[in-house]
Amino acid sequence: MPAGASYRRGGTTMKTDSQEYKDLMEKWSEEAWEEELERDASEYYEREAK
């Protein structure tokens, strides 16, 4: 997304170059990463259990 663009989600609009937006993106990417790790781990344990 280009810097300075507006980003809308759930009724809130914020500038993509604002700190609020950067914090949000960071939070989402961390959450996505954790979910990814949990999924990988559970798939691994399911395979090992068989």
C-alpha cells in the first residue's frame, strides 16, 4: 500500500504512514506468525503420534 494512503477496516480509517497503522500491522503479523507456529506444531505432533 502506498505511503499516505488511507486504510479502512471495521469503520475506522487511518493513514497508512501513521504510527497507529504501523502498530496494528505489527500486531497482526505477530499474531499470524504465532498461529502459523501453533498449526505447524500441532501438525507435527499429529504425525509423530501415528
